[in-house]
Amino acid sequence: MNNNQNCLELKNAVKRYGEKTALNHVNLALKPGIYGLLGQNGAGKTTLIHILAGILKADEGQVLYNGEDISQMQERYRTVLGYMPQTGSADIDCTVIGFLRYMAALKKIHEPETVIRKLIKHLHLSEYRHFRLSQLSGGTKQRVLIAQSLLNDPKILLLDEPTAGLDPVERKNLRSIIAECGKDKIVLLATHVISDVEFIADTIILMKEGRILSMDDQSDLMKQTAVYETDEDIAGVLKHDPSVRVINRHYRDGKMYTRYLSKHPTERSKRVETTLDDVYLDWLDTDI
């Protein structure tokens, strides 16, 4: 095996919970970079993350790291893996430094105090080192969870809703940390919050009802979604194209403008810049 390899693959994965199919024949091939996994609640994002992390076993299919099944790798796979669960997973009664020491022991980290000291400084946790986890704000707790996921300097970093419950400033700070982590790692960030990945993800993966609908570069993905704006009466626009999907409406300069998705825009409509929000609505939200 080439030691310089770093490729994570999910092949034809199926996961069922009773009659519900959470993953439906999912295939992924990930190399170093940041991947934004977008989907509504219940799309199967957490199940996918758990299977890639080895927490869950797929009913069908397999996970391969550099061509080797992770179920055969066991401890060797865990040494290259960093996993950040949702915030509630850190609700245990210990201090920040105690939690990181405990996680370092589980991961069999060489010279753990040196590693912990560097991470605490890098993630601006020095003043909280002796705080109990239950005393921390949501943003600080998320930084602790990021820290534990980085203890072993992993080649793969799996993040499940890392900014859930954070305010805008905390979101921005955590995104900066994640962007820096993605320089030489495979980073998969599962979220339903577009802004979490809009400025840091190289590739966007769109997931719905247990299936991968698209996996593409952000710019290429946005080219596939045509968005228009018009000051025409919406009834006339819908008459021209009944399949129109209205994104929003707003007043500007005394007129009502409609922003919409369409394959057949009216002559008075102007094509406007597509955002990742538009792409999300186009692919994943059937109610707009």
C-alpha cells in the first residue's frame, strides 16, 4: 500500500431501521479536501457519518480506506480517524482538560500532554481548561469536541452538525477552524445549514431520503440551477410556466420583485446570480 494514499470510499451502502431505509445504495469516493454534506433532517446524514466512522455497520456494502475494508483494519483505521459528534455527546461530568486526557488515553496518543497543550492553545481553550463541560457555552463545547477529534492528527475528519445551536459569531469562528483543518485531510461536514459550508467546502454533496442526489464542485453545481427575477405579476409568470418555483418576493424601488426557478423564464425576467441556498432549494426543498 502506498503510505501517501488517503482515500475513503463507501460502496453500495444500505442501512435499514425496520421498514425505513436510511441509506439507499450510497456510493462515495473522498480524497483530501472539505466536503459539505447537505440535506434536511432525516435525509440520512448522521447514519452516513456513523457508517464511515465505523460506529454503525451497513446492512449491505462496505467502507474502504485506501482499498482496505475498515472492518478488517479495526485499530489501524481508528488511528487515522477523527470524529466530532453532535454537541449532546459531550454532556459528561468532567473538566475540559480531564475530557481531553481521557480521549487521548482511549486513542493511545503518544506524549498526550504536549498534544493537548497545543490544541488548547490553537483552539483558544486555555481559560476554560479547568471548567466542567456542563459550564461551557455551546460554541466553547464545540471547540472542545473539535479538539478531541484532532488529538491523533487524523487523516479523516468526520463532523456531524458541528455548528448546531451556535450564534453567528461562534459559527464563523468554528468555520475558520474547520477550513484550516481541511488543508491536508479528508473533511466531511454534515449539516442542513448552508452557511456552514458555503465558503469553506470544495465539494457539495446533496442528500435526500437516503440517496446522494449530486456530488459536485460548488461553482459547477450553481451553474446547473438557473435563477431569475422579475417585477411582473406572479400570476402571469405562473401562466407562462406552471412549473415555476418561487424562492422569495421583496419590494425594491416601489415595485414587487419575484425571485424564482424556471426552465422557461419570461422575456422580462433577468437571470440573477445563483447562491448555494438556491441550489439547496432547487434540489432538496419541494415545498417552495
